[in-house]
Amino acid sequence: MRNYLAIISLFLCISCANKEVEIQERAFNLLKSLDTLKFDGFLNSYYSLKAYKNQAIRDNIAKNYKDEILAITDSEWEYYRKKDYNNFLNQAANHQIVWKNIELEEFHYTENISYGMKCLDGTIFFSYKNELYEARVYTIDDGSKYQIFTFRM
């Protein structure tokens, strides 16, 4: 019985670690594509508003937060994603970053529960021409993988 519990624990640890590695890879690949990625592609890399609202209904989250989520309009959702996208474009212009040439240095994250939803907040450290930069990625676990909720420098 003890061996069985040890195997289950190991599997759960590996499964969690895989989710974190997966979000690191997705977020970094998104950064590397920013030279050519149009806004629609950037928007599609995020958790969709429809899925976010469905999760708010499905999960046991605070009622006031659920009401806030359900009240978000498509234009509000797009406005905040556009802000994130423009933030990366502005940072690239200010620091003359060629996104396809950045290199991953480190990824640090913390897991937390926010309003009843499992989240992972991470910082991707990357370099370009020997300068170190960082981008913050905020995600929500939809039950099968972490979905990007906010991403900016």
C-alpha cells in the first residue's frame, strides 16, 4: 500500500511539474513570435472570455467575483488583451528587441488560489544582446492546463 501511495504522489508531482513547464514553453514561444504575430494571434493565445465565463459558472468561486466575470464584455476583454500586446510592442521599440532572437534564462512561478481558481503566476527572465529582461505571465488552471490570463513586461 505504501508503494502505491508513493507512486501516486510521484505521478501527481510530475503532472504538476509538466503543467508548469508547459506554460513556460507556451509563454516563451509566444514572446519569440512577437515580431510577426498579429493581434488576433496574440488574442487567441489567451484564455477565451467564453471559457473564462464558463469556468466561473462551473467552479465554486466567490459570488461577487463570478458576477464581475459574467459582466465582462467582449470589447472590455479585447481592450485589456490589446493593452498587453501593445505593451510588448512598445517594450520592443524602446529596447530595440528582436523577439525571435531572445534567449530563455529562467522561469520562476508561484501557485495560488484566487477567488477559488487555481492560478500560476510566473516570471520569465530572458536575454537579448546580453541584457536581461522579464515578463510576467498570469494563468488560470482550467482543469486540464494553465491558460494565459495576462501577459506583460
